[in-house]
Amino acid sequence: GLLVGTLDAVLDSTSKVAPFRILHQTPDSQVYWSIACGSSREEITEHWEWLEHNVMKTLSVFDSNEDITSFVQGKIRGLIAEEGKYSFVREDDPEKFREGLMKFEKCFGLPEQEKLITYYSCSYWKGRVPCQGWLYLSTNFLSFYSFLLGAEVKLIISWDEISKLEKTSNVILTESIHVCSHGEDHYFSMFLHISETFLLMEQLANYAVRRLFDKETFENDPVLHDPLQITKRGLESYAHSKHFSAFFRLPKEESLKEVHECFLWVPFSHYNTHGKMCISENYICFASQDGSLCSVIIPLREVTGVDKGDPANRGVSISTKGKTAFRFTEVRDFELLVAKLRMKCNATASPQHIISTEVAAGSATDSPKDFGAGQSKMGQRDNSKTVSTEALMTVYHPQDAENLDSKMLKEKMKEQSWNILFAERGHGVSMFRTKKTRDLVVRGIPEALRGELWLLFSGAVNDMASNPGYYTELVEKSLGTCTLATDEIERDLRRSLPEHPAFQSDTGISALRRVLTAYAFRNPQIGYCQAMNILTSVLLLYAKEEEAFWLLVAVCERMLPDYFNRRIIGALVDQAVFEELIRVHLPQLTDHMTDMTFFSSVSLSWFLTLFISVLPIECAVNVVDCFFYDGIKAILQLGLAVLEYNMEKLLTCKDDAEAVTVLNRFFDSVTNKDSPLPPAVQQGSNLSDTKSDHPKVDITDLIRESNERYGDIRYEDVESLRCRNRLYVIQTLEATTKQNVLRVVSQEVKFSPSDLEELYELFKKEHFLSCYWSVNSPVLQHHDASLPYLEQYRVDCQQFRVLCHLLSPWSHCANRDSLALWTFRLMDESSNCLINFKQFACVLDTMYNGSFTDKLKFLFKLHIPPAFTEVESLSPSKGDDLSKEELMHFSQLSVSSVGDNLESGSLKSSPEKGKGKVDIQAYLKQWQDELLKKEENVKDLPRMNQSQFIQFSKTLYNLFHGDPEEELLYRAIAVVTSLLLKMEEVGRRLQSPMSPVRSPVAVTEVAAEGRERQEESSSEQTEGSRVQSLEGNHEWSFAFEQILASLLNEPAFVRFFEKPHDIKAKIESAKNLQLKARTRV
């Protein structure tokens, strides 16, 4: 970036010559190229260093001096153009962008709906030699184009194919961006602003992956719902808002509006801390940037006044109901900010917020321990028996104030420490959070304050204050409902902390049932997932029932995103992050382990239950304390500390089972020597006698050690690792789906494994191409990762037509649209207008690898119901090509109660509302039917009537067109048609001797005329109708065996249908044409 200041003048001969310049000369040439210039030695030295780091190391890979010169020229010109692009973006001059957009459209030929986000000058490494060109980032694709010295390089990668995206560096390249797609590695380097480019690429890749593979979470995200409305600025502001709400634990709806650099006066330390003030719709937040770890969250509902401070230091003073005043100084545009905040505060005090304001005020000033009692009582006037208003721990283990043993004294001292902190730093949601706060959390929160502080640190306090009465309402609505989720909840209720007396009684069990059922009702996409019961039971011990519900909301929807959906993607992502951290911090363990998946399998329960399932309850709650304060970072740090503590033993283990035993013994030996819980409840104390061989480890020491050793892991780094590993995890799940589908389908078809894999990729690509440019693509609605593997990707009739045109050996046929339609109707056995990959592969297998009889039987079935439909008579003006609308209309024709079938299909894909059990039975029945399915008997096929037979003949004419033996085949079909009609007439005469004999000459004429005019389908149609009129009321029909026997007598027919077709060539052609086909559509 240092070079840029002087680049504008580099290639400008009229500019004044600077005192210092860097020139490039090709040996044996008289021409010098000016690369950089500067007004001082320091400036030119900076440019030289930039060139050394970013350009010179690369030059060694070129073979000739001319190549070096052209590369350096292209690089410098690219940098100048890019800097020019940045200046026009700032000035909002769209002229340059329009030029870039025209290049993008011309070079890649993508559909016009594809939206270009931005473009960068860079080098693409093709082998050992870099190509200088332009990287274009659009909504669905990463594209690169270079044209240098007559060599064109073009690359298009769709974001959903990327499995790895990372910044790397090596000997030649100081910094580059590595993209891995379908196992191929691509490297891009020499960006002017590599971090910004990488961040945008990461956002676009994650956006595409979430939208296409992970719609469960995406549907709740309206900000980026429309792919056609995405902009660079929109993506950046969305990323900042997400980071902001996650960092301060605010409701997901909050979006970052303004950021101001300023100083905040810290009264208890008597100094100003430097940081950023972040403002959203309902919150003012501050986070220090000087290492003091000071942060403050001020809900606008708490604010009583906003005043201007001393104009000399541009101050803003904010007063809250907790009698605290926050003094910010050195705020840019402080007067304007004061005016904005005053307006916001007035708007917040509107009627719908008054209740929550009162509640929050009560918590902040009067009695913090009773926070939320206001809402609970208010919502329970008529329903007091339903919702419990006491934390279970206060009911089952009330603290005896008179009998103070040593543990209780320590507990009281802890409480006293917190009370001193509250007096000094504020109490309630607007308290100062500093390093001292974290130190107290690490020591363990006192039992009496645990529920309140969990609520505070998790941000659940804000959700609860914004939604008074919501929980009670939800309980009333959800009680008595019967769904798959409620069945699972009932099954797990008595498995949740069964040794604790609170869950041996109806009080605890009922509260747990209400919270879990209410949450499943609130969020049916998650519903209920195992591990939620264990977590919720611990929450209920320390928090009132409504508070426990909002804590569960905070954990499932914000703090552990995607952990509790059907594929537990969030937990898998964090396990991948954990593996990366193990590689960095515990390399000797990584070297010893042959398979890193061991850590994933052993740590899944750590992440899903926050160590509650592996540690004694009195120790696990200390981990939950840290989790609510520090988020997932606390769990990752503790995981590393556990592995490091057991390092020596793990290094001696010979297999995974031995390692698991070591870790289990360790967890059994963890105690909490300060826990005031009675021995009957403590799980660790029960094991003290039996496991005496293992030294006891105190949980507080373990947590403190994890903080000291791994506390430097930053929240931003964890989020970045999560982002990167999310791509890897989802692509791994996709690879598993593919392997399972291919394993099933390979048993049904004769394609080679590699061809079948290529077909699957084309099928899946066609599915996604329909989703790229549509907001509510119906195809996207059909994709459901919770369905059986085969049903996850399905295509409709329009997509099937495109695939048929690309892959069918009969795609040259004049009535190919009709053939595709009839094939789709034949395959669509469930009548839901969708077919899966197995059905698609079986159709192609018949066309490519079927015997003569198989292919003929397939064509025969296409021309009888349910596949056949009169396309030409319904759409005479269109000829052979069908519009998309007609195609979709015909695909649904003659299907009994399409709406009902569609509805039942959609119910199948959603396990809500009690349909889950029906699903399971349906799948079992389907499986049984498939097992019992016998080989289809040709005698069972219905007969083909005259209009169907005429269409069948036309299809054969169309298939034969262009064949080397075309003339021979036309004669053969005329002979066969004539023979069949004679047989039919003889049969008719034998049955009713009195009926007049009709000559079959008319149909034979059609066959003869077809030889001369096979292209003109309209003349055939006319002849066909003449046959029908000639036949009058005497309907004739043919059985499949008759047609088969007649055709077998014609060697030309047999040769034509047994001729091999090359599927590989078709697949290669389809890969190149698939996007273009979409452009045409």
C-alpha cells in the first residue's frame, strides 16, 4: 500500500520527474520503465521494500527477461487502476465500475442476473508462473480473467463449491489467498489490500453456503435474503452488526448504526480509557481498546438523560436509572450525537416499552436478586400454578444462615467480594465489566448470585425485558401439543440430572417440561435436541423458570449458533476450531495422534453440554459461569487445559479407547472444594473413596490455569476460525451425502463410479443453478438436509429438461421436450413433481446401458399413461419446443389431486406438528416395497391405443433422423407398422366376422411419407389424424410383446438401439454448457 501514493504519475510522461525513482530495465534493451518515484529517500526506500516483499520474490519463476518485464508492467498498471477504482468508489463515480461490469459480462458470459460486487487487480498462480489479471467477486461466483502475451486465462468457481478459503504465505509469496474447490488449489496474490479482499471473499462464501446448504438458520436472517440486492457495503455493515451484537450479547435484531472513537471516564480507577462507542437501535455500548478489558452496555430503556459535557473536550454525559452517569470525551460531532441520542431516548419511552422500562429499572436499583419477578408475577395473575417463580436450588437447598461451616464462610466472602464490586462498578445491566469482573467469575460465582449474573452476562436480561409476559403466553399455547419434539422431551425428562433431588420430584420435572416444550414451540426449526435437557436442568437450578427459558434462548440462538439444529453444524465447526487450536498450542499431542478425529469424537459432549455431562455438577456450574461471561472461548480454553494436564498419559496411550479412559478418570477426579452444596447432591464427593489413585484437581485451579495459559486467544480469532471451518464442515457433510447416494445408486446402474460421480455433480449443480438468482426459489424449499440422503437434492421438470438436453443420447430428437416431459412424468412416482438422483441415473442408465428390450420398453412406457400426455393437441402453435410454463403445467396434468400430494410431500420434509412419526412409518413402508419389488413383467404392461401408437411411431422417426442408416430405418418402421396393423385387423376379424374390413394402407402411407418429410412434424400429425378418421369408431391397440416381436425382425432396429454411446463425452460437454444453458433459459 506504501507504493500507491506515487503510482498515479508512474506512466505519465508529462509529470515532473521526482528526485528519487525506481526504474526497470530489460537487459539488452534501451528502454527504462519507471516503476515508482518519491520525493525523499525514506519514501523511495519504503517503495523498494514493498517491491522486495511483493514482487521481486516472484520474478525468479520466469524463464525470460521479456516475461519479467511484461509481468512487472502488468502488475504496476493493475495497481494504478485499482487505486483509481478506490478513488472513484469514494467519490461515488460509477463510470469505472460500469466499465468493469461490462468486462465481467463479456469475459464470463454469466446470466445477466449475476450481480458483480467488486473486482481487484491480482496475480493468479497457474503452475509456477503467475498471471496478472482481474479477480471479479459476484454473488455466486469467484471469477478470474487474464489476457497477457496472447495467452488467455479464465476461471469460474461458484462459492458453494469452495471447501477451503484461507490466507497463506510461503517462500515465493509473502501473502496470498488460497482457494480450494473440488480438490483443486488456486492461489491469488499481490493484492493492494489483501485483508479487505479476503474478508469480502469469506463473507460471500459463507453467505452462499448458508443460503444453499443451511437454510434452517438462513431463513431467520432477512438482511441478506435477496441475492440480487447484495452490495459490498451491505455485506460489510452486516458483518459489523453481527460482530457487534455477538460481542455485547445483544438481541440478534440489533444492527450497528454508528461507531465513535472516544474516551470513557472510569470513576473507580480515576482515568480515561480509550475505546469505541457503538450505537444501535436500542443500545449504547463501549469497549476499551487499550488492553484494560473495560466494557459497558447501556440499554436506552435505562437512560434518563443525555447532556453535552465540556465543549473543550467534546464531552457527552449519559445518565441512567441506576443513578450512574457515563462521561464520554473527545467524541467527534458530539453535539449532533447528543441530539440523536435524545431523539432515540424519547422514542424508546413509547407506551409499548413502558412495562419493560419499569422492570429493568427495578432490577438496576432496588433489588437485583429479584430481577424479572415483575414480569413473572404480571404474566401469572391468572396462571399462578403454571409457572414456577423460584429457582429450584432455593427450594431444595435453602442456605442456613445460622450454621456457617468453612465452606459457607467462603461462600459469604465471595458474595461480599461481588457486593464490593457492585458498589464500585454499578449493579445491573449497565455495570462496568473489567478484568476484575472476569477474575471473580473465574473464582466461581456465589450460589445466591449465579442466576442473576448468568442472566446479565448472557444478554438474556435484555430479551426478557423486551418481551414481558411472552413466556407465560408460550407455555399456555404449547402445553398439550403433541409433536415429535414433545415425544422426545418426555423420553428425556427423567434422564436430566436424575441424581439431583430437584429432578426426582414433579416440581423440577414439570418446570423442565414447560421450558423445553415452550422453546420447541417458539423455534420449531430446532425443536428439541438431546443435550438441551441437561443444560436446561442446570439453568433451572439457579434461575427462575422464565429466566431459565430466556437463558436457553440466549444459548441456542446466539451463544452457540447452529449447535442444536438437526445436523449440529455449530458444534462440528467449533470442534474443527478446537482441532486447529490443538495443532497450534499442543503440537506434540498432534504429532502423537495419527487421527485428529479422536479429539472431535471425545469433545462433542464437552461442547454440546458445556462439560455438564462429564464433570460433577458442582464443578460444571463453574464452567457455565465462565461460558456466560466469555462465550465459547471459555470452553475452548478449558478443553486445551484438560488435554495439557493429561498430556503425559495421553502420549503413552496406544489407542483411542485408552485415551478415553484417561480423560474419563481425570474428569471423575475433578472436585470443587469450595462448593457449599450438601454431599448428597455433589457428584464428585461420591467418588472420593473409590478413585483415590488419581490426584484430585480443583475446578477453580483448572479454570484459572486455562485462563493464564490460553487467555490470549482472542474472540476475533475464534470467529475467524469459525468462519473458515464452517466451509470445511459443510462441504464434509455434503461429501458424506454424496458418498451415501452414490453407494445406493451404484448398485442400480452400470455406470462407472467416476461417471456416476460426475453425473451427481451435474445434477446437484442444476439444482443450485435454480437457486442462485431467485429469492424464494421453490427448489430451495425442497432441499432439506434432515431428509434421507436420496431425497436431499431433487429437481423439477424444468431442471430435468435442461439435464436431458445436456446428457441424453436422444437429445437431437425433434420432440425432445415432449420426451423429457414424458420421462419426468414416468419417474415422478410420488406425484410431487420432483425426482431424485437415483431416478435420474436409472433413466440415463436405460438410455446408455440398457438392452434392446429395455430401451424399447422404456420408450413404450413413455407413450402410455401415466407418462404420456397429448402435448401437440394442447399446444399446436408451439411445434416441438415447450415454454417453461407449459412444461410445468403438463408435468402436473392427470396427476390425481396434485395439491394434496404436494402438501403431503411438504409435510414429509418437516418433522413438526406430530408428522414425524408418520414419516418414519412411510419410509419403512417405502423401504419394504423396494425390497419386495419384483422384476416388471412385460405382460403386465397395458396395451397402446392408436393415437399413442402414432406418437410412438413419430418418436422413432425423430430418433432415427441423422443416423447413417436413416433410410433403412425408415423403411423398417414402415414395414413393422404395416405388419402390426394387418395383425390387428386379422385379430379383429376373427373376433367379429361381420365387421367391415378397413385397409391399413393409411398408416403405411404415414410411414412412407415420413421417409421424405421426416422433419415436418405437422404433415405427420395431419396424416395421423387421417388415420384416426379412417379407422372411425373401430379402436385398435397393441401389446408390447407384439411391437417387440415385430421390431426384433428388423436388424437395423436392433443395431440402432444396441449401438454404444459415449457418456464421458456427453458429461464433458455438459460441464462446459450447463451455465450457458441456464443463461439461455
